[in-house]
Amino acid sequence: MKQREYTDIPKEKFEFYKRDDSIHDKEFDTKPIGYFRDAMGRFCRNKSSVVAAIIIFMVVLFAIFVPIFCENNYTAVPTDPMYLQYGKMLPKSTLFGWAGWDGCSKETVNKNDYYSRVAIGVETGMSPIVKVYREDYEDPTSTTKTTYFDIKTDSYLKNGMIYLTLTEAEYQAIQDWQDANGIQVIYPAVNTSSFMLESLKSNANVWYECTQKGAPKLDKDGNFVPMYKTTGNDGHYDSLRVPGDDGSYKYAVATGSSSAISYKVRVFTYTYFQFRYGFEPKFLFGTNNYGQDILTRLARAARFSILLALGVSAINMLIGAIYGAIEGYYGGAIDLIMERISDILNYVPFIVVSTLFQLHLSKKVGVVTALLFAFVLTGWLGMASRVRMQFYRYKNQEYILAARTLGASDARLMFRHIFPNALGTLITSCALMIPSVVYSESNLSYLGIINLDSATLSSIGSMLSAGQPMLASYPHMILFPALLISLMMISFNLFGNGLRDAFNPSLRGTED
């Protein structure tokens, strides 16, 4: 019955198909996408990787331009006494001063220290005491009956005065600058002969009469009693005056011979800094123990870490690519021997290698070169392993066999036909190697195995090491380096992971 349905078909049901001889392929609506373009598209769709790339770009700009344009651009080991005077300065920003970024800290001081701070403000007109929270109280747990004050102190003013010995030319230069700018730097010399304590004689902030215990003597109105030298004008009198000066104070003590006169003077550190460097002291990230600008040193440290990581990645990529290509292409006994060599090198601890290189090689070629050798000695092994795997994957593909049949040489097969397929893996490996190098370099500096501190060089690890003992009192010395290296590590890892996913051949052409 079913068979009759197909046989008893009327002829009118049939119709000849009219064939069109001009048959054309239908043009695709979309353009072909290359491998790298497709990888870039998938990378851009990874939001975390894009953000990481932007952060890396900003860190690079920070490392390049801050040491160039920052006015607090000094990193050398300090010889100027001003460096030490401006050690441990707290971060200060005009823009964020309202949020506590004002260079001030809350302190508890005894009565003598409190009046010493007050005396700085009385003499200079710029008081380091910003606010008094609680005054003139005794600690109930103490048996010394000491009086304490809880105050907010400006770290840039609390140093007050220091003694300097100047040449005649230097002394005159300061006076000329004072006249031109109307800012007082040199203050009257103090007659210290009546001081009972030796420590007071070297303390430039003490310009008033003191008791035998070093406490200030106040008059009946509660004012300080000056101890300025009043031996008269010696011909080198400063043109500026402290408030109430009658013109009889002596501003310098001349010493030495007539041919080589030197002057011992009291200078206000804040205004002396203006005289020396041309701007008021203000450090966005504060200063370290030696008064060196943390912002500038951090930028130099980031620059060195990035350049070192890029150099190590480039060298390791070159060595690893060649080594892995030979392994993977030839295989057999060559691969076996080269793999055993890799295994031996892979089991050598990196910290041992870097330590030995620093002990024996750094004296001949320098610290940085020795460190570079340590990274390169075993750093290429991972790169070689990945390239080897890619060569094993592609060397027996049909297009490789076809090229070999057509007479292509081994070098052409390796680097023209197979190697491009491993390029994505190499780029990813280089990106992921950068944070590893940055971390290792910082770790070695932190442990003291390498010392990269110099006039033009710094290390995040050494900054962390120097700031660790100051964590409780001056957390900014370790906070900013820690934040920078954390930001770099996270950003580079996210960036590398994004590249890894973007260059994954199995994901080519896929959409989220």
C-alpha cells in the first residue's frame, strides 16, 4: 500500500528544475578575524584584566615621571644635616589635609617637652602644637609624679632649631636671602654658660632660662625669659629681628682665625629648608629615617623593578624559546639529555644561587648584573618547558608534514611554521614572569641578601625592611611600599591571566 503511494503519482505533479548556470558563492557578512585580533577582543572583554592593564600603565607613568618632576628629588645618602632633621616626617598634602593627611600626629609628652614645643612657637611664630587634647595631668600608674600633655604635633615644625657652623660667604648668603624674601632663618645666639645641664647647651631649641632640672623659668606673667647673647653688634648682625628685639642681640658666634672665620648660628629648620631647596618642606608620602622623600624613592624602586622584570623576561624568553624548540622538534635522545639538564638546574634553589652570586660575583660585575645572572640561570626553564610542549603538539600536524615534503628546512619548520603557534604561550609566560621577578627582587632586598640602595637606585624590599621597625610609630614608612608592591603583584597577575585566556587557542572565536 505504501509502495503504491510513490508509484501512482500523476504526471502533472512533476516539474523540471530550471538550473541557473551563474551560481555564485554567498559573500560572508563578517570579515575574517586574525589570531591576535581575536585574542585582543577576548582580552578587552575581560574587565578585570583591562583594569589591571590601566593600573600597570599608571604605575609605569609614576615610575618614569615622578623622579623627573618631583621637587623633593633627593635620594642620596644624606650628608646635609637637614636630611636628618627631616627624618620621619609624616605624609602631608594640601589637597587632603582636611582628611588627616596634614603631617601631624597625636603625642603624649612630658611638661619639659611640652614647653619646648611652646617655646618654638613663641620664638618663630609657627607653633608645632596644633591642638591640645588634655593638659597638665598625671599618670595614675606612674610613681614619678610626672606631668603629661596630650597634643597634636606638626612633624614639620617640631624639630625647631639646630646649630650650624657656616663660612662667612654662607652666613652672608642666608642674610641676603632673608632680606629678599622677608623670611627669618637665623635666630639670636643663646648664652649657654648658665645652663646647669650639658644637654641644654647643645639643644638649639632652648633659648630661655631653665632650672637645674631643665624646666623653663617663667616670669610673673607666665612668659619665657630669654637667654640671648647681648654683647652687641660685631659687624655681622642679621637684618631681621625676632619680635621684641631691640637691636642688641647677637646672631652669630665667630670662631677661627682672621683668614678663615666661621660662624656658629641657630637656624630654624623649616625656613632653612626653604632657603636650601626653594620650597616649603612638604612630602606627600612622608620621609624615611634619613629624611629622604619616600615618594621619589618609591618611584625609583618601581622603575628598577619593572625594568629588571622586563629584562629578565626578555632574556628568559629568548633562551627558553630556543632551548624548548630544539627539545620539542628533535625529541628522542636529544630531548632526553636536555630534559635531564633542565631537571638538574630546576632543583637548584634560587635563593642559594642569588646569595652565591652576590657574595662572589657582585664585586666584579656589580650588584645589578649579578642579580640579573641569578634570575637568568634558571628562570628560562619554565619557558622552555612550555615551548617544548607546543612543539610536541604541532610538529606532526598535516601542514608541517606537507612543508617537510616540499623540502622545508628544519630551521624553517621550527621558527616559521611551528613557533608562531607557541607565541601566545610565550607572551603569557612573560607577563606572568614579571610579578615573579618583582616579588623575588623585593624579597631578596628585604632579607638583606642584596643591597640596591644608592644615590640613584632604590628597592621596594629595602624600603619595607627599613620601615618594619617603625611600623608602630611611623606606619607610613612601610605602608606605601607595601601598597605599591601589592598593587603591582595583583595587577600583573590579573593582566597575565587575561593574556592566558585571550591566547588560548581553544577559545578562539567564542563569545561570552
